[in-house]
Amino acid sequence: MTCTIGHMTMTAGAPPTHNRPVGLALGFLTGGVIGASLTAFIGGCVVERAPLILTGLVLPAVYGLLFFLATLPRRAREAAVVPRTALAVIESLEAIGGETSDVPVRFDLSVVPDEAPAFRVEIQQDVNLVELPDYRPRGVLVVEYPPDRPWKARIVKRPTPQWEERAAVAQVDSVPGPAMKSETSEGCFGALLTLLGLVLGAAAVLLLFRADLFDSHEADSGIPKPSVSSSSSTTTVTSATGTVTLGPGQSMLDKGELRKAVESLTRDADRRQALTVVVQDHLLTVVFSPTGVKSAAFDPRSLPYDRVPGLVEEARTALGVGSPRSWQLTVDGVTGSLTLRVVVTGGEGTGTLEADERGKVLRRSGN
Amino acid sequence: MGWDESLVLWCAVWGVVALVGYGMSLAGVTKAQRTVRLTGRIERVREPRHGGSRKGGISVVVSYSDPVSGQEVTVTNDGERGDTIISCAWEGREIGVSHPRGRPHAYRFSNTPEEPSRGLGWPSFAVFLVYVGLVVLAAVDRGWPWALIGFGGPWAVSGAVHLPGAVRARNRRIERLAAMDSARGRVVAVLKDVSVDDDGHTSTTITPVVSFTTREGTAVTAYCTANLPHPAGAYGRDVTVHYTSADPAEFTLDRAAEHRSEKRQMTFHVLAIVVLVATAVAGAVML
């Protein structure tokens, strides 16, 4: 039995293009996130900074989560649409390359649904090389498409027996063009915008974390000069000691300041060991260990600098010295284990707080 | 923020995720709990074409009864129909058909009818990530030997707990191997999938398809990826197939090889436990 299927032509045109700017913006944003997270992660690993490494890991995860949540309603809406099955006739087809056993083929189809207007659509679908001869111009096949997005049609390669029989006996009329087709990729401009986002993302991280990245780099690679002066601090390094004096308005308790100061004194390639580190509000003094002396020496870079502001604050408030006037942190390893000793002097006397090498408070003494 | 705080935050975040997941499971709103699970029946098996692709599994026509309308629904495994492909089929075989509640068009297949699930997979994975975070935290805070203890210890205990079950499963499998029936079969197609990775390397997957008829007259078509020498040139070759009468999907071309494989798996299991115990002990000694 042969039946001929006529058609009413669908007046709908090409798929909506309002998503194009959104797609471009999304590409730019994705490029930015990739650039920023990669730069942060690699930079963080090089300079050994946990916040940078974490930024590199957390940023793409948060972006992915936000992207997932933002697209959730759209995907749920699309998934709820019941696909429509229809017969179609191949107007033309063209294999567009590929080195695998499944080659991408561009099909120009006339789709003739039973209860909807016919339409012409251009799709691309992978076809196995062995099955390729089955597809020829004027051949009838079964397609499936979401009624609200007919340009998303796909060929049903394994139709149900009922549709298989219909396709075998039906003759389907052609539908006049033009064929609607799925929105193409953003092309060269989109790729350039993504690349721009990538570069800007990387630049943003370099700018935001410049202190961490570049100061540390200089500290690691530079040869120490006898004296370095700048508008904000003065650094002096001799064979026995090193001092850093901060300028007005600065404090060793400022975030990262103490670590930066210590690293500026220890940028030798051989990582000089220290016997004593003394810190006051504006002054850092490191007494270096003589060459060959191992006992009681320690790496001044290994101290828990993040804990120092907390220890000083605790000593100021918890030791009952009244209104504190000055403080001093002394670090040495003369007792065998590394000890951090904070001495605060106030109106009502002097208090001492001792902590271990991790910054854990061991004992307190004061008024 | 240092490593300690970051790890605590990591554990806290995944802990919250796990709690939310378990809460959703208790409330009965997980994806698995909103899935309708049905039993379908294979009505027709289409023989794979020689040289074709293994993607999508063996082409079958399946019917199942729609619980809402009570009507018989006929579907095929065309397109994306689940993570598992139908690799063994015969007319009358019962397979699993599932779909999200209210969306029967998004049906999925599984090789066997599925039991209802509470959807605890992701929450349990979140708990696993909390455990990993705690072990790393212990290693950072108290020294790296804690990493050996933290990873070796629990997995060794888990392996030891599962060992008796694994031994019983192996014994049952060996009994089934011994009781298998034999039938003449034929390689009716050899499927070939060529893929190219990003570096331009080409890889080819060869999948012979064997067909045999059981003593009860069931014509079985199945992918046969093991124990067939020179699979690329196996098209048309006659083979002897050993199968379990109760479930022809459990078949082999070489019972002795399967026997050896079971032994190897058990040895590997025991060896893994020994290595894990040794890891934990080494960690404890180094503390």
C-alpha cells in the first residue's frame, strides 16, 4: 500500500535569534572564569598561597553551580515538552567529514507531521558509515522534534514497527524552502570574545593578587642587596642580622605585612636560618644563624605569622596590664622547641604570653 | 584563610549537602524517588548489522503497560535511553523501563527491572567528601601518617567486612558455571567503533555479536566482548556458548577462563585488604 502525504506549510521562520547576545555574554563570562581560576590556581601553587589556590578551585565550582541553577527552569521547561513524531523526506544530504565510524551528515528534510503544518528543516546528525547508504535523496524516514523547537529535529534510526511500516509505504511531498536550522555557533566573533574574557579574567586575578604574586616572586628570585629603601619601609641586611623598619601609618600587625617583611630579609637562594626573630610594631629584627650552626636555628619563614595579630591582641587584653603601651614578639629555639613570646607593657605592669610553633598558647603570665 | 579553615569549610559545605540530600530522601522528593519504574518486555530483536556501531545497544522493540492509562505502550531504544545499553536480548526478556514522574516520553532502559531507590547516592558521596576532608585535616594538623591511617584503616575494615559476601558470591558463581548448559552459537556480526581523541589518536573498539538458541528455544543475541580469540575476524565463526538456563544473559564462551577470573578477583580482594592494613599499620608506626 502506498499513501501520499500532503501538507500545509508552516509559516514559522528561522529559530529566534534573541539568544545570540546572551550566548556571546555567556562565552565571555565563561572565558573570564576559566582565565581567572587557572591563573589563580597556578599562581597560588607557584607562590604557595592557599587563598589563591582556593580561589582557583572555588571560582569554577561556584560558576558551574550558578550556571546550573540559572538554566534549571529552562531545561525543566524543555524536558517537559512531549516530542512529536513525524514522517520526513530527505531533500538533500551531505557528509561533512569526520575520521570516525560515525560521520556527521547535514540533512535537508521536509517534515510532514500528521496534525501540524509541514516545514522544511536543516539538521546535522551522525550516521554510521555502514548505514550511510540507507539515506538517499527522496528517501522517507521518521523524525522526532519538540513542537516548540522544530529546528531541533532528529532522525529516529530505530522507529517503532508502526512508524517503520508507515515510512516504508508512504510518499511524502516536498515542502518549499527556506529550511530553518538550528542556531549556529557564535563563530569567530564569539571565539574572540571568549578569548578576551579569558585574558581579562587572568589579568583581573594578577591585578587583585599582585601583592601576593609579585612580592613573593621577587622575594624568591632576587639577590639580597645590602640595603633597600622605599617610601614605606627600610630594609637592611648584613651577614649577621636583618632589619625592616616600617614607615609611619604602617604596622607589623597589618595583614601580610610581617610575612612580607620576613621574606624580604630571607630571599637568599639558600634560605638562611635564624636564631632569633624580634618583632615590634614598626620594627622587625632577624638574627641569622652563623653558617654551619644548626642547633637552635629555624626557618624564619615557617612561623605562624597569621596567628601573630591574634596573639598580640590576646596578650593586650587578657593579661591585665592595663592600657597597653607597647608590645614585642620574640621567637627563638634555645629551649629546643620553637617558642613565640609576646611581652606587652601597660600602665599596670608587664604581661607575657607564650605560644608554640603553631601559635597555640602555652602559658600566660601577667598582673 | 589557611588550610585548616579551608578544610573545615570544605567539610561543613559537604556536610550540609549530605544533610540536605538525606532530608530530601526522607521527604521522598529525590530524583530517584520521583522515578516511575516499570517492567518492560522485549517484543522484537533486530539483528545488528555487521560492521555497524555498538552505540545504543542491540536494537529492540519493547512494550510495557502504562500505569496511568493502562494501555500497552511500544517504544524502542533509539537515542539517549539511559547509561546502560542493552547488550543481551531475546524476545520475551523482561527489562527495566523507567521515566521521571509525569514525563513518560523521557523513558530509560536498564538490563533488568530496577528496584525502587531512595536516592542516597549523592548524599553518601557528600559524606565521603567530608571523610576525605577530615582525613586531610588530620594529616595537616597532626602529621602525614594520619593520612595513611585515615585512608588505609576504614577501607581495610570495609574490605574485610565485605570479604565473606564476596566469597559467597564467588562460590555461587562457580556453582552456576559448573551447572551451565551448552549450545552452538554463531558470530552474526562484528561491530566496529572508531573514535579519535583530541590528540588525533585513533582507537577502535571491536564488539562481536553472538547469537545462540537455548534448549528452551529462546533465540539470544548478545554482545560478546570476552574469551573470543581474534574478535576482528570472528564474523561467521561457530562457537560453543555456555549459559545459565534461568538467565541466558549470563553466558560465556570459556568456562575455565571465567573460573580463573573469579579466582583472580578473590586474590585481588585479599591483596587489597593486606595492602590497606599495611598502610594503616605503617601510619600508626610512624606517628
